[in-house]
Amino acid sequence: MNKFIYKFLLFTQKSKYFLQKLIFIIFCILSASNINLNAYVFEKAYVSITDLEKNEYFDTQIKSLAKEVVYNSKGTYISESESEKFLSEYDIIVLGTHDKINLQPGLNIRTKIIATLSIATGHLEQIKTNYPQISIVNSPTGNVISVAEHAFAFILSLYKELQKRHLENRSNLKKGKELMTTELCGKTIGLIGFGNTAKAVYKIAKTFGMNVIVYTAHPEKYAVNDYDVEFMSLNNVIKKCDILSLHIPLNSQTYHFIDAEKLKCCKPGMYLINVSREDLVNHDGFRTLLETGQIGGLGLDYDHNNYDFRDFKNVWITPHIAGVTIESKIKMGNELINNIKKVLI
């Protein structure tokens, strides 16, 4: 091999094609060293979200990382009882918020990376604590536009009383001046949290000419001059806003972060929007707040509809679809696989 390289260099020493010579040398060295240019990083990967197989970029990239990629063909979610089985069998696990991965510490596991197709990672809190060697990867920005737009769909529907007016129109119950609603311009929206989604809501709010106030546990992280907002205490945000919108992750500190007691100080008729996680809110006593008009309406994007609000025309509940759009599914899949690859750098 070395003799061949020497003859090649001798033959091309007067040549101007230096790059070709360099490439040839590198190829010969790699060949002599038996380096496999197509080696996989991992043996096995499991993808719980079947739709990701339709994402050509995600599918190509995950198959370049793992020798065997298993997509969920049953359409079922991983249960807690199956956690040990999956974490013992796969190097990479890609899952969603409905998959339940929980394990007690001290088990012999194989998994190196758990990737969740979501903004939040709170559903993996126990794994983070018990198995810190596992890298947790998420998709923090892929669906923020979709979620922010959904929040404003709720806000506009409530402010313009669309459900009530639609039903009245179908029944020919037009009530003249009583049909008048109000504008968003000049109203104050209070944001709980100021992460990626809240910032997207902020941008939309400003285009409507709204005032924005924010409660965040760490206001020092944000330069006030970068945003036309006022940071204040939670109690003051609730007191001053016309709309309260939740944008914080669910964890042990934020469970039931908002309840009827905290909302007793709100402006009469304030609207509450939750396109984050259901358990951020303790709904006990909300019927009373709605019946008395202390809360003007609710916009809730939840996995379950366990609340008896069906007789209220000022309550909208969607089945946790705020972040699910054609565009967001593609963006989240692409972002997730890119973040998986970043772990390996």
C-alpha cells in the first residue's frame, strides 16, 4: 500500500491537483486502518410515534444512527409496567407525552437517550432523577407557533362570543345591541411563564395592540428592554390582567399552580387560557366562579374532558391539540432528531 502511494505521489508531483492527491491519501489510510465509514452509533432504536416514519428527514437520520429502528406498529403507548423492558432493550427511545416511562433506581438499563416529541419534559422527571446518565432530549420550539395561535383562537372566540352568537344566529335569536362584543386592542394579557411559547403569544398580542404583563419565577433572566412587558408578582398579574394565559411546565412545583382561591382577586370577567398542561389548574370551585361572572370564560386544551362545563357557552375545551398541526409535526420531528444528534457531538 505504501509503495503504491509513493508511486502515485511521484507520478503527480508536478501536478497542480493537490486536492485529488490529498483525498486519495486519506482514502488509502482509512482503508488500511479498516475503518468502517458506515458504522452505526447504536444498535437499536424504538420510535413510539408512528407518524415520524412519514417524516423523511427524521426517518433517514434515525436510521443513520441505529442499525435497527423499530417503529410502533400497534398504536399503543408505553405503560409504566413496560418501562424496564424498553429501557433494557433499546439504546434510543423516541416517545410522546402519553408514554409513561418510570423506573426505580438501581436497574441495569441499556438506554442512552430518551427523546420526547414535546416542549415539556416533566413527564420524565423520575427518569432524570433516578438515571442521570440518560440524556433527555426534547423539541422546545417546533410547535410554539401552533400553540400560540391556538391560545389566540380561544381568546378571540371568547371575546367575540362566537359560540353563543353562532347558536343564536342558527335559532334566529338576534338581539340588536346585545350582540355587541369588545375589542382586544388596549386589553391586558397576563402571561404566567415567559418561555418560547409565551414569547410567541406576546408577539401576537402586541400586533393586536394589547398590553402584556408577565409573572416568571426568574425575571432576572430577561432583559426588560428586549420586550415591551412589565414583570410583576403573580398576585399583581392576576389582579391587573383581562386575560390570564398559562405557559409553564408541569412539575412538582407547578402542580395546581392556579386555583379558585388565587383567582378571587382577579378582575370580574377575566378569561383564563390554558394551552399548557391540565394539572397546572385545580378546577375545584370553577363552576361558582363562572356562574358569578368572576371568570368570564375558559379556553382549555386538555387530554381529558372531566369537567362539568357543558352548559356554559363561554367555555371552550379542545382535546390537547394546540400543538398538533401539519407544520408543527414536521418541525418538531426535524428539531427532535437534530437535538438527538447534538447529544452525540
